[in-house]
Amino acid sequence: MKYGLKSDYEFNDSSVITPDVVMREVCDELSEVTKGFVTGNVSEYEGQIESYDMISEIASISAGIAATTKKDIQEQLGAIGERDFKYELYLTVSQVKDYKYRILFVKYPIGGYPVKVVVEQGIADELNNEEGLGYVYTVETKEEFERFLVKIHHFTTF
């Protein structure tokens, strides 16, 4: 007996190429086009990729004293060991020692897409054609991510 599961799954070459691999391919092309003068770099990133508020030590202590803890059984179900992957993309210039221009951060789940992209504010302003509209984007597919990176490339200055 067949249950029709096949139609729910589609695995093709482009659906399994993760965003970090796409970024590395774009960086390789940039280095080739600039004859090594500008190099795009992709590195794993451990920190926060978006701006956030920090709670002061005093507020944290007082919240800890007054807090009750609820145990949710749903935390024991579902994916175990699931994590997000985070990378930064930055440019270096061969003629300038210690120069680093961070372009963006990305974060994505094990499936690769959608990918959250946090772009440098000046580049985001150019992408949005207006200042201050935001710098966080959600990109749904590999093809859309490739187009997004090429568009960003046009707004970076070397």
C-alpha cells in the first residue's frame, strides 16, 4: 500500500546547498573578479546577530528571587539537538593590513532555508532606497538568497 508521501518531499541539488556555501561561492567569484585585491570571507559566528537589550545584574537578581518556574512537558518532545547555524560575511583588502568590513550575518536552521539575513545599516539603507527602514531580511530559497547577495554586492564600496 502507498500512502502518497513522495509528493511531500522534494530533494534537488539547489534545495540542499546551504547559505554558507552560497556565500562562499559568491566570495570566490568576487576574489577572482578583483584579482585577489578584495576577498570575501565567510566565518562561523557565535554571538548575537541582532541588536538586543541586556538586563542589568540587579534586575536579573531580583527577577530570579521572585520568579516561579513552570515546567512544560512539550520541551521534551520534538527535535533534539536542533540548532541554528550562524555565519558572518566580511570583506578584506589585500593592500590594507587588519582591514575588515562586515557586510552581514546569517542564521538558518538545519534545513538551510529560510535564512535570516542581518545587513550592515548603510547597505540596508541602499537596498531599501531609504534610511532607517530596517536591516533584517528573511530569504526563503537558495535562488532568492543568490539574487540578494548579488544585489548587496552592488552597494558595497571597496
